[in-house]
Amino acid sequence: MFVKGVARMGGTMYTIKRAADLTGVPEATLRAWERRYGMVRPERTDGGYRVYDDDDLDRLRQMRDLVAQGWAPRQAAEQVRPGPSGGQPPATDEFVAAAAAGDVVGLRAVLQQASESASCESFVQDWLLPAVSDLGVAWSRGEVSVGGEHLAAHTVMRHLAGVFEAAGRHSVGQRVLVGLPAGARHEIGAFAFATLARRRGLDVRYAGADLPVGDWVGLAGQDELDAAVVCVPMSEDAAAAQETVDALRAAHPRLLVAAGGGHQEQVEGALRLGHLVGRGVDELVLALQAS
């Protein structure tokens, strides 16, 4: 029998009572969301009891937050439940191979298959960002040309743009500016964060790559923003990111300033969101709720 605290196949399984305690969603609501919307698919013990894993709990927290922000439960469930196929995602090698071949149709097909195999959050964190990392390694080894790498990156950005725009009609929460500092151009991680944050109901304004300090300060002052997230994808971006954080804090003392990306630890004076995109969105939501 599976019980709380017992690891199974690499993850911990939770009883429905423990899942309710950890998510703040009553047991009756958990059962209703499963039955009506299929947003979680708990396994069953030999005795027929429901057990949930960490991915289930993440989706439940996301739906809880969206409903609290005013989303209809059915619409919220559409945003966070697992993809329709339920199959296994393609190997990231297929994505790299399509990039090496300059195969746009292949790149789109691999992305579509991967996105349909899981929830959007799992697709981004567990498949897309590792695939992009593998692409970078292949490029550094000369296995993928500059053109192939750019083609793949643009295909990814177009895919994310569709998800970002689809979530826009529900973006009624607190206002958040997301972008990269001057000189920083590796924006897939930043846009992935912006997309997941928008799906959580935050009113995200994505400013893109290479944003000068003055524009950060100006945009933050134009629309009474609640937070600004400065992404630091590369070590060489840290100095510009630090300048941006300092300028934002000086010009807008009440603004929540956060840092994300692979080299966020090099930036002082900002809330560090960590290295998992979905968890970073959680951290931002919690910080905004507390502010």
C-alpha cells in the first residue's frame, strides 16, 4: 500500500488527506476536480485509495491559485491539467536532430508531440528547457550549425508565443514586467517563465531581450507595476542585471524586484526565484501575495 512518505518509482506518494493538507484544497474539492475536469490522475492503492505525486500537487496548487483569482474552475483546469495524449514525450535527441537537419516541420512536430504529452508546466520544465540545453551542447560541439540553432530557437519562441497569447485573456492578476538586461539575448528561459506566470493569472508584460536600464525604469513607472523580474541567463549578463536591479530599487522603492535565470546568484538586492521555472513562478506568486 502506498502511504505518505513512501517513495515509489523515484517520487513520494501522498494520501488524499495529506494532499489536501499540503495544497489547502479540501478533500471533497480534490475529488470533484478529478471527476469533473480530469485535472489530476491519482493512482490507486491495492485497497482502492487515491494517492498523489508531486506533479499532481503542483497542478492542484496552480488550479487553486487561478480559482482564487477569479477563473472559472473549468477554464483553470484547461490551463493546468495534463496534455490530451497521455503518451510519452519524444526524446530531446529528436529535437536536436531536427535542428541539425534544418527541419522546421520536424521541429514543430516534436514540440507539438512533447507539449501534448504533459501539462504545460511539465512540458516546459521537464522537456523543453532540457531540450534547449541539449541543443546548446550540440552547437558547442559543432553538431548543429548556427543557422540550425537559430532556427530551433525561433521555432521554440513561436510555440511559446502561442501559449502566452492564449493565456492573455485571463491575465487579470498583479502586473509583472519580465525581461533581460542590456546586452542579454538568450531569452527562451525568460519567455518560458513569462508564459507560465501568465498562465497562473499574472498580468505579465514581456519586454524581451537586451532592454536598457532606462527602459526598465520607464516601463516600471508607466503602469504601476507590482513586480519586475530581471533574468540573468549568462554570467556575462550579471553586471547589467545588477545595474538594472539597483536602478529599479532606487526609482521604485515599493516595487518587488526579482531575479531569475542560471546566474541569478550573482545579483544582489533582488528576490532570487531559483532554477526551476515552475517553482520560480510559485515563489513570485507567494511574494506578491505577501507584499
